[in-house]
Amino acid sequence: MMDQRALEGAVAHVLHLPAGDDIFAGLRRFFVEGGWTEVVIMGCAGSMEKAVVRYPQGATLPPLVEQVEFGGAFEICTITGNITYDNEAPRIHLHGSFAENGAKVYGGAIGEGSKTFKSADFFLLAYK
């Protein structure tokens, strides 16, 4: 069954996170302080110094999830996702990719603990 909803009254925002900021903490703060019902992350431009990536180990349901942490300077190729409420707490769901040395690209579900390097600008649609 397909599920859809209109983002009526959505407001566009650019959220700038400076060097060393925790990506999840910054997005969570924006969501809670703004009193939003849902935020859609349309994209992101910037860099990360720590990238936490989660991915399924195989094709089983529920999936067995593995987590890998990368350290260094990485250019963000893309990050998309959303923030909603789950049992009265913000739930951040991100997927993305990032490049090492301008050549090797990694990606998957972006996890808690990911941090900006120089900065990151998130392009958001938020609604109440």
C-alpha cells in the first residue's frame, strides 16, 4: 500500500552547522526548537571529519545492521532524509555519500556521531 502526504505550508530553510558540530545534534536542535512536525532534508553541501555509516549485512528482514566509522576529511556528495516524531522523540533518518581525497566514495545510512569538518549547509523543508 502506498502512503503519501502533502507538505502544505512547508517552509524552506538552510541550516548551517559550523566546524566540529555533531550533525544529529544540530538537526535535532533545529527540529525541536522550531516546533516542527516533520523536516525533509533535501540535500547538503559541506564536509565531515567523522562519518558513521550503517548498512545491512545481508538481505534478511529484519536486517542485521553493521556500523563503520570513518575519520579524516571527507567532502559530502549528498545527504537526504527526514526528521519525524517516533514515540514523542525526534527520529532522524539520513542516507548519504561522501568522498575521500576527491576519488573514493562511501555511502549508506548516516549514523549518530557524524561530525562536520569545515562546515555543512543542510537544505530543508520544514512544516508544522
